[in-house]
Amino acid sequence: MQTEVQTQEDGVMTRAARGTRRKILIASLAGLMLAGAGGLVSSARAAGRGGDEVGEGIPMRRMQRILDRVGATPAQRDQIRAIWSGLRPQLRAERVQHKSLRQQMVAALTAPTINAGEVERLRKQSMASADKVSALFTQGMVASAQVLTPEQRKLAGEELAKGRGHHRWGPPSE
């Protein structure tokens, strides 16, 4: 009498194993669909009503409000705007690449035969793309902070801390 493990080792899947595999695949596809929808929402939020580029729209309006509250000079505002204008093409290119990778991942997971190696390759590329966006964004934040005086940075930090409590998905600010 063969056990379930022996049957799986022989390359024949039991009904329970097929059900588990099917559940994992369905959960993965649902996660990808949600991630894709989240990407569309975040892209729309990044674009905002005032522009179609990263660094315009809602995020830029929030930055302008913070700059108002810290008393940034017109020269400081111009420097910060120039920083983000220089990063915008790179951020846009990464956003396009990330969208393509999401589409490729969905195609790989909905193919008649799943190639685990291809899925892993796409996952690694997606993570590398996200890391590049994070690095570019951090570069912009550091450069922007360097334009401000220490007192202005302190005030900006206080303003940012106030905003953290409004996000339901994050931990409450202390």
C-alpha cells in the first residue's frame, strides 16, 4: 500500500494534493489581481488631479503644504521642484517596467503549465524594480531635506508625523 508521500514522489498527485495546489494557485492569482488593482490605485493617486507624473498631483500638493508650514523660501521650493523633476523620468520608466512585470506574472501564473523558474525570475525582477523606485524616492527625499534648514526639517518631521495617524493600514503614531 502506497502512502500519499510515496504517490507524490512517483509523480502522481492525490486528490488532496491537487486540491491544495489549486487553492494555492487561486490565492496567488487573487493576490496578483489585488496587487494590480493596488498599483492602478497608487498610480492614480500619484497622478492626482493636477498632473500625470510621479511628483505631481497629490504627493506634490502635500509637499507644498509642508513647505508652506515650514516657511520654505521660493528658492528652496524651486530647488526641491528641480530635484523631483530630475527624478520623474526615472520613476516613470520604473513604473512602466513594473506594470509590464505584473502583466507577465499574471500570464505566467495563468498559463496551462506553470514554470516555477519563470515565476521566480519575474518575482526577482519585480523586487529589483521596487527597490530601484525606493532608492530613487529616498534619493529625492534626502536631496529635498538637504535644501531645508535643520529647523525646517524638524518642523517637516512633525508635520509628517501628524499625517501617519490618518492611514488605517499602518500602526498608530506614538
